[in-house]
Amino acid sequence: MRNSITTSNKRETVEMEWINVCLLCVLLTACVGTDAPEMQYYLLRADISVPANPLQRRSLSNIELAPVRIAPYLQQPGLVLETGRDQITNARYHQWSEPLQFSLQNFLKHTITQAYGQEILTSEEVGQLQSTKPVRLEVTIDQLHGDMNGDVKLIASWTLSGDQAGAGKGPQSQYHQFQKNLALTQDGYPAMVEAEKQLLSALARSIADTLP
């Protein structure tokens, strides 16, 4: 009788182990068969017109665009979505194709130039092309993200400094702020990127209006 019970217990143990192995195989198969979402990369570039004559160039301005400063939470590749009060999430599968600080510098240089009518120069270009001290333009991006209400927010500021920054003579300094929300025309990250470009273009026009 004791041998019969022992044999039965061993058989049940083997069966349970076999069932566990089968369940593990099913779980592993399900994991392997599940495809991860495809990565989507976005390029932030200004929509500017190309001159018909490749040699044509706008006249150089006396404006130096310093490296754009961005908030620390934007210094990562994922697009940012505000999910609640003081809460954000970084998109894992929707990312910028290059560092946002570089993209913003490039974007603002071209859009401010287009709105101002003269070529805005970077710090490197100023050192190479100009001997006179230019007006220094420093831009800071404090917020740039979407929210759960279907809006995109941009909060920025800029400072103009230099002898020609103000109307009077001598060293001058001007401080300006910009804040604007824009509703998405449709759902999705592509629409959010497009709205961010529109907001940044509006920022560029506001900056151009304050240049000497």
C-alpha cells in the first residue's frame, strides 16, 4: 500500500512538472511571437524656400545667435507628453532623429533669418566673417511638449545684448518672453511634431520683430 502511494505521488509530481514545462513553452512562444512597435524618428527642420540662384544669399546681419539653451527634461530623444499635473512621459517609440538642441539651433537660425530678411549668424560664423561686435541673441526653451488635452505648449524667452541692442547708445540688454498653446489638428505624434514646428516658427517671427 505504501509503495502504491509513493508511486502515485511520483507520478503526480512528474505530471505537474510536465504541465509547468508546457506552460513555460507557451509563454515563451507568445513572447517571441509578439512584435514590438516600430520605431518612428522625426526630423525638426525649417520649411524655407530655396533661392532660384544657388549663389544668391541674403545680406549678413549684425545678429549673433548663441547656442540655444533647452530645459533638462528635453535633453533626451523621446517626444514629451504631459500626462498630468507636474507629470510627463517620454515616448519610447517616437523620437527625434538628432539631439534637439542641435535641431532647435538650426531651425531658429533659418526661420529668424527668413522673418528678419538678413542672415542671422551663429557664433562660429561671427568669428569667421565679422570684425565688429554683433548684437548677441540668446534663446532659452523652457517648455516644448504636448498634453492629454490635445494641445502643444511652447514657453521660451530670449535676451538681446550689445551696443546696438537698444534704441539708445552704449551697452544695452533686452529681455523678452513667449508663451503659446496650439491645438492639434489630429491625433498622433506626427501632428504633435507639426504643431511644435508651427509654434517655433511663431517664436522666430516674434524674435525677428525685436531685432534692431
